[in-house]
Amino acid sequence: MGRLDPQPPNLGGLLAVFCFLLLLTSCFGGRSTMANGGEVTGVSGRPFSEPTPYGMTLIRRGHLKMGIDEQDSLWGRTTPVRDISVEGFWMDETEITNSQYRQFVNYVRDSILRERLADPAYGGDESYKIEEDKNGDPIKPHLNWRKSLPKKPNEDEERAFESLYTYNPVTGEKMLDWRQLNYRYEIYDYTEAAKRKYRTNPEERILNTDVRPNPNEQIWISKDTAYIDDEGVIHRETINRQYTGPWDFLNTYIVNVYPDTTCWINDFPNAENESYMRYYFTNAAYNDYPVVGVTWEQANAFCAWRTEYLLRGLGPSARYVQRYRLPTEAEWEYAARGKDQNEFPWENEDVASGEGCFFANFKPDKGDYTQDGNLITSKVGIYQANTNGLYDMAGNVAEWTSTVYTEAGVEAMNDINPQLKYNAAKEDPYRLKKKSVRGGSWKDPESYIRSAWRTYEYQNQPRSYIGFRCVRSLANTTSEKIKVKKRKR
């Protein structure tokens, strides 16, 4: 399924490479370095102009008073409030839909099928897997997505297709075997790798010249890895080992990507929700509804796949593009409040217009889910967007963020691009696996759909009322600066 990120850099050699490239630039690029009488004039270059990602809108950098200013009347407690600043980023205009997530599921299914068609046990068609370059030299094996799957499979190919399906033991109905739909991806942790304590040269770890570095000091790192055993069970481990080099910061994940369609039954045990369980994700009638039953771990896997899918089609310019990810809690609230930083994603504190038209899909009254025109979720984007061009930032489905949930909340965060991140190991206490969820959902009352309202869910828990949307950091902010200057004139 391919590696998501390019090879991690040799951190010890970055300075030498940079100096060499700088030398090449001065020798071969632009005017002579002595053309200005020896004055320093800087080095010119060609800026990268980032196109607008499909289905996303630009959230410009700005300031936010994060949290709820007034005492929370629902629980009678105060919540932390803090002034923070956020860099600009791209954000999905709507929540990820069933149709979009099914594309991910189908990709994983088809990748497994190509692997099997290339396997000698199923005929061994080597054209489904590329292991050599055009010169015949060996390369890292990867799937050949240009080769179409057979429309009229032969006997071996038919066995490969059939291996992905199972049969209902009662009805005999043929079904996709969701247990096989595992997606493997790798994420290189550039942030951790950049920390000074991991420099291979002991003298670079401590800048205080009064302290003598210990050349025999043992440095330990923690990394995530995963594998599938002979029984098809996914095992995820967080291992601690002695630091050996930059590759130690490459984390491996294997995630089963099929959403839990039984969440409708398990979230509401005394309700007749069987039809949602059977049809909500698979029936095209729900294509434009937000995907639910997706865990925090699955949402991260989707972000990784979406990045891989994009990079494969970009060519050389791919190196400038930031990867898709879940928004931080601060980014989510900043984007939801809109340009005027309102309590709700709309202009006033009312949840409906004077004519009785509601601004979001939520539970307006006790037990009356239908008062706003919906019973469960609604199609994405049918309510008016906020001033940032984002739909359904209140209600419909609550949304995963990348931030670990703590009671302290914003008080524990930095005041610039705040983020609290913790990749909980399997053996960690369950309380450490809480992730912040924002926005409220179709089943929540008015208090829960405020932009500042915080709640949580455990990272491996699927819900019928939690979905997600993606963000991407800006590759550069040059165009944003230019527009800001023009607006001030």
C-alpha cells in the first residue's frame, strides 16, 4: 500500500547538503554574487504557489479567545478561557461523507485484490506489482494501479475475488469480508526527530558550554509499530529502544478501515435502528450523509490514505504539499466561530430564524428530534455555511480532533498553534485514550452545539453521532500576506 512520507532525512548531514545546494545556487543561479559591490542582496528563488485543495476552504491565520467566557449553566462550572493565535490552514467545507469514505474502503479492497492477483497462489500475474524500474533495476515493490482488474476473470483470478467475500451463515447472503480490510501506513514524526536530545553528536545535544556532554549516554526512543499475526489479528505495539538513527521515528500503523455499522444498535439498545445498521453506509441514498461509526484511529488512517492518494497524482510538486490530518482542537474552534468569532457558527445566539427555520441539525426539544426537519443525520451542506465557508460546524455529527482530551484543556496548551498530542500505547490506561470531540451532533441539545463546547470519546470507540473532516497546513502563506496588504489599502 506504499509509504506515505518520503525517506526521513539524515539529520546529521542536513547542514552539509544545505551548504552544497547554497553553493550551487550561487554558482549557477541568477546574477553574479559580486554584481552589487560585495553587498548582501539575498538569493532569489521560485516560490511555490499552492492551488486550492478540492472541497476545502482557506481559514486565514488569526486570534481566538478559546473557551466559554461565561459560567456554564448546564453543569454549573467554569471552563478555561485563553487568548491564542492560529496559523492559516485548509479545511474541508463539509464533513467526510459515506461516499468519500467508501472510496477509501474500495481502495483498500482493490489493493488487497491486486496483491493476491500477483501472488503465485492465485495465478501470479506479475504485472499487478512493480518490482523493477524501466532499466530493470530492483526497486521497492509497489502495486501497479494502471493495470485494470480483470472484467472476465479466469479460474485463478476468480478465486482471488472470492477470497475477499464471506457468506451470511443464516441467509447465505454474499458479503464483503470487512475483517480483511486492513490499511497499513507509515508516518515519519518530523517533530520528534528534530528535538535536540536526539542528535547523534553528543556535543550538539546540549548548547550550554559549561556542561560536558557524556559521549556514552544512552538515548531511548519510543515508536509505534504494528503487524498482523497468522490468524489475521492486528497487533499494535509501542516499543521503547535505544536510539540508533533517524529511521527510529518512522511509525507504522495497521488499521481495519471498515466503519462499525452496528453502532446504531449499540448506541441505542432499546430502539429500532436495524435499517440504519444495514443501509446507512452501503446504500447510495446516503451517499452525501456524513460517515459515522468511524473511530479516531480510522479517521487518521483516512487522512494518511488521502495524502498518499494525492501525492501519487501530483508528481514533482508533491514535495511542497502538507499531508492531510485531523484538525487540532484550537483550529476546529477557531474555524467554527467564523470571522467574527461568534458563540455559534452563525451571526446571533438564536438557533433558529424568526420564521422557525433552524440553523443546524440537532435536538431542539426533549425527545423531538424532528423539529428541525431531521430524525438522524442530514445531508452535508444543506444548512447555511458560516463566514469561513464551512458547513455543519454545529450539529449533524460531532467531529474528531487530533487533540488529546484533558480537563485542563486550553490552560495546558501553548498560546500559538496550541496542540496536546499523545499517541496512547495499547497497554496505556484507557483514560489516556480520550480524544477531544467538537461540534455536537444530531442527538445533542443546544448547549452542546456551541463552538466552544468540549467533550471527548475514546480513540477506539465508534459512534453513530461522531464523524470527522480533514485539514491541511499551508505550504506557504505568501499569497495570504499579499491579500491582507491589499485589503488594508
